[in-house]
Amino acid sequence: MTWLVTGGAGYIGAHVVRALAAEGMAPVVIDDLSSGHAAFVPDGIPFTYASILDTERLSALMQAEDVTGVIHVAGFKYAGVSVQRPLHTYHQNVEGTRSVLQAMADAGVHNLVFSSSAAVYGTPEVDLVTEDLPKRPASPYGESKLIGEWLIRDQAVATAADPQPLRHTSLRYFNVVGSGDPRVYDTSPHNLFPIVFEMLLEGKTPRINGDDYATPDGTNVRDYVHVADIAAAHVVAAQRLASGEPIEPAYNLGSRNGLSVREIMDAMARVTGVDFTPEIAPRRAGDPDRIVATGELAARDLDWQNRYTVDEMVRTGWEARKAAARD
């Protein structure tokens, strides 16, 4: 059983690759290294440096490796930047997903796990986000992920009567943090954990954007989920597809309770040993008070669990970032 991981040299993809390898599922990687790092791919894992937009090469790789299925993680993931670069975002995410589906059809590959996003929901006015909530993405990034889900759904409908129809599921999640391997860490310049880590390493004081929200401590509450748990859910989804077991078209990978930015900052100071009091900056436009998902369906079908405390999330991410700084 061989699984192709698109974007397998990225922060999340590299963890998925490790989780697949641990289960003996023979991962292979394709990545254009636009945001990934070749060093994140473990030794001995086949790695192709190419874009998923190269459909012919992608299909040839699937055939050469006798791929069982695809875990499609590759994509442009910066929601804020997508507002300034919508055409780039759609090209990478919508056309990229279309290319993956075409390559799968050409190569006779019928199983797909899609790394989607909770950004498909936009800013829901509910305490807990469930999979059937209306989809109202608030950025080109969220829109591109939703269109990707539509493309996959439509291809599944089109192949429903085939001897081997497309089987698929989409995994939606919010803020992925921590590290499951000290050689892999989040390098995004837009995510909270790496932003805070960089500021602490540079001797600067982290900021909280607004402390007057309608939450217990006045700061935003979000889902923060550990990257190793995210990777594990991708693997179980792949196993379920390959075995022919029933699977839902989409799952939220949520924490149910969420964490506030203040709680994250407190954990940062506690775990890193850097004593700081975060500065309070103005609110960012459009930031909702709270967005948290349940994860109940994923717990039922994908062995989804939040296995890490907030301190463990910070510790694993901090240790990986410090290890990179020493290299």
C-alpha cells in the first residue's frame, strides 16, 4: 500500500508522511518547495520536486509508484494574503486540486483524503461548529478550499457508477500547532505559535490583538490542535478509504473547548521560561470572538483525539524551533 502525499515537505505534510511510514503505508512525496523544505522529508522516502499543477508528471508518478491513494495537503494556506492575491490562491488551490483529480483519473487512483480547512465556514455565529453548518468563507483561501471540496464531490458523483468510483473525505481544521518530530517545525510567518517563538528568540514582546472580546478573559478563543493528532487522523482516514469502510464526506478536527490567546501566551511564558507580559494591540478587523469545532464525527470514525495539553503543544513546538536555531 503506497500513498502519495502532495505537499509532503511542508509542516503538516511532513508529519503525515511520518505517520504513514509508522503504519507501514509506504508514503511518497511530491512538493514544489514553495513553502516546504526538502530536509523535512525523512531519509528513504521517495521525493519528487515538482508542482501538482504538472498533471502529466503527477499522473506518471502515481503510476510508477503504484499509488493506492492520495493525501492532498499541498496548497497556498495564508488566508490574509489570499485577499491581496486571490488569483494566485485560486490557481494554486482550485487548479491544483483539479490537476490532482485529473492525474488520479488518468492513473486509475480512486482514494483521496483532502486537507481542507475550517475557513470554509467563515465566521459562524454559533458556539460549536458542526459539519452541516452553512459554508460562508470570508476569504479567497476559504473559498478555494470549499471549491476544492465541490470539485472532489462532483468527480465522485461522475464516477459513482464506475467499477472503482472515487472514494474521498475532506478534513477541516483550524490552528495546527506543536511538533511531533524535533526536525519539523512550523515556518509560517502568519501563524501565532511561530510568530511568538520568533519574537521570544529575538528578545521582543509578543502582542495580543484585542482583549475586549466577549470571552472569559477578553481574548479570542480558537481551536488549537496538535499537528501529530492531525497527521494521525489523515492516516486513519486513508486506511478507512483503502479498506472500503463507510466514511463521511467531511470531518471537523476540532477541540470542542478551544483556547484563548491569553491562555496561549500564559503557556508560552510558563513553558519557555521567558517571563513576559504581552502587549495589547488593537483588534484586527473581522476577528470573531470564538470559533471552535466539535470533532464528534471524527472521534467516532477516525480515532480523533486531542492528546496534547496546551503546555505540550507549546513545548513540542518550542523544542523543534530551538533545535532548528542550533542547526
